[in-house]
Amino acid sequence: GGLSWPVNKRISEALDDAFYLSFNFVEPTGKRYLLALDVSGSMQWSSCTGSSVITAADGAAAMAMTTARCEKNHTILAFSHKLVPLDVNPSMNLDSVTKAVDRVPMGGTDC
């Protein structure tokens, strides 16, 4: 046995479908939200507490996507050398949000 195996496409697609369908069960609060995501390089190599496989950048992107999908009154920014608007909308999937975050130029985060 090895530590790698081929990905089963049907299982992978079913997990993706379940992930996106789960947003139907998030109850909106009706409050206003302002999220400012750190886009510095350290977010790529640090992990979320409790998970060694989810980077802080992926966790932040997932939270931004959840907020955009579930809350009507939201503003999402990124901070690098200054605060900049981050275009995240309810129709985006996690890969699209991650790519939008990656497009923001990195800079010092001591804003």
C-alpha cells in the first residue's frame, strides 16, 4: 500500500455538491458585515486551528464566500499595503473566491 490513490470523480463531485448545498441551511442574520481578509503570504503557509490541511487563506476565502452567499448586507475587502475592495459575489464557488484573493497584490499588512 501507498499513501496515494486515484481520485474517484463521482465521490469528489458528490462532496462538492454537498458542500454547496449546505449553504441552503445557513440562516441569515440580517445584520451588516464588513470582512477584511489578510492576503499576505503568511496566510498561505499557516493553517486553521484544528486542521492541518486547511490553510488560513482557504479558511478566510470560505468565510467570505459564506458571507456573500448568506448575508445581503456585506462588504468584503482585502488588506495588503492598503484596504482594497474584493469582488466576491453569491454566485462564486470557493475556487473563484480563492483566485480573486490571489489576484490582490501582496504587501505589508501593518496598515
